[in-house]
Amino acid sequence: MYVNIGADIVMSAKNIIGVFDLDLLSAESVQPTNLKLLKMYEDSGFLHIIGDKIPRMAVLTLTGVWLSPLSPETLRQRLEKS
């Protein structure tokens, strides 16, 4: 099953490890750790930003982290329909 995670990016649902709401990831209690992790992915070339809009979710995959303007709820609905 394939799912669109934003813009023209389509991937196999089997490759998705986790979907994270960026509002929750930016909470003060977890922010330093998450920023270090995202920086590590960015420095390694495995952080991908989808589109021009402000990202609302992070999709952790086998090939890196994708920041998408879709809401996690929208992706959940797309996965359920597929």
C-alpha cells in the first residue's frame, strides 16, 4: 500500500516507522533532544522538507525523516483508506 505524505511524495506504508506531531515534538520538556536528532538527520542529508508551508508532522521512515505540512490526522485517514 502506498500513501501520499505531502506534495508529490508517495511512499510505501511499510517504510513508515512513525508519525509525529511537530507541536508535541516542540514541547519544552522534549525539545532539546528532538532538535539534536533533527540536526543529526539534517547534517547526514536524511532530513527532507516537503513543500513551502510550515511543517506539521515528522514522518520517520527507513530512508530518513520527512517534514510534511499535512497533519498527522490527515495521514492517519489516508492510511486507513488505503
